[in-house]
Amino acid sequence: MTKQINFFEQLKQDASITFSDKPKVVYLRRQVSVEDVRKKVLANLTTNKAVFEGKSNEDVLANYKKVGNTFQFAIKYGVRPLPNVLGGSTYVDGLNRAQMLSAFDTACEMVERGDCDTALQTLMAANAAMRKKVKTKPASQKKKKVAA
């Protein structure tokens, strides 16, 4: 009876295959363009307006918040508000219901025209930088070995 060679032993013969004790994690992320982000922001604004008007009950990342009898409004990419796009500010406070509807329409026009592209690119870069961060503990938080 002949001894069978283990499949993995055969693989060790192949120089293009690597064996290791730690898995290699590779994230293949699709490059996001400003046009893609614009579409997402526009879709979110449109859905927010429909929810605000009561025409939809969809779950969205809200671009507005009720503060007392008025509303606070921002244009957001995900959960982050776009900086310096609303008259040089990030938020507009004190809007009534009619002003909110105009705010949604104007914000959609601004995003479509590309008026928010600089702010979108800033947030896109921040998101990319956040994904690339290596998570390490500072030296002060590392566990010290205690002699027994």
C-alpha cells in the first residue's frame, strides 16, 4: 500500500503559494467618484423631502431636525454634514415648514450643479483616510506582563 501525499504538502512545492500563521486581509474597494456621491446625496435629499412632507415613511439619514417650533437643515453625505455650503455655513437654523421645502429644492439644485463638489471631495478624502488608519493601541494602553 502506497502512502498518499497530502494535498497541502503538494502545494508547498509550488513557489507561488504562501503558507502563513496569520491571515492576509485584502479589501477591494470600488473607487467612488464625485458623480456617484452626488447621486447618493441627491437621493437622500429627495427621500428626506418626501418624508418631511409625509409622502413617505422610509427610514433615512435625516437632513433636518425639529428644534422647538422651527427646523435645522443641513446637506449631508451619509451622517456627515457638508461644511461651508449653506451660505458659508454647515447648518441653517430657524426654518419654518415652507422654508424647509424651499431648502430641500435649493439644496438639490446646488448638488446637481456641482456647487457642493469641494465639500463632497473633502468628505470623500476624510472617509478614505479613516479606512486607511492602522488601529494600534498607544504604548500607555498596552497590557504589561505581570510576574507571577
